[in-house]
Amino acid sequence: NKFFLSLKNNLKPKGSVVFNLNIYGGYLKDIKLIKENFPKVTIYKKNTSGNIIVVAEKESLNVSKEILMKRAESIDQKISANFKFKDLLNLEKDLNGLGKK
């Protein structure tokens, strides 16, 4: 818990942190700990991957999916990655009620 509190306190006011978690027996506990320390947590999971992406926001910014899609398209045009950020947005999951707050 001290780790997450320290991380949150070191973020800028509208900052966020992204975790790439390996799915293992205790990953839901990890998500629960993140949710206890951040006001908004969103989870993205590709069904064929053994990982989940957890985005934790210091403040709940309530950015619309449409705006996020436009930002993702812009990032996809600027950088070359082995995945598309736009595609990642379509992978949002609510894992056992722990994914969203």
C-alpha cells in the first residue's frame, strides 16, 4: 500500500500510471490494491495475451471514449509499435467487478 500511495503522491495533478500485469493467481488482489489507492482504474485485456493493462488515474478525468480514440489514432500515426493504441481501447474489460470504479 505504501508503494501505491508514494506513486500516487508523485504524479502530477491529472497524472496517470499504467501497469502491465502478468495474469497469475493473485492478479485480482493487485487490481484491488490499485483501486484502493486511485479514484479511477480501467483495465484492458487481449484474450490471447497473458497480460492485462491497468490504467490508474490520480483524478477521475471522465474523458469520453471518442476523445480517447482520437488521441489513440494520433499516437498510432506518430509512433511505430507492435500494436495499435486504438485497438487497445476496444479491449476494455471489467474483471469480476474489479475493473471499474
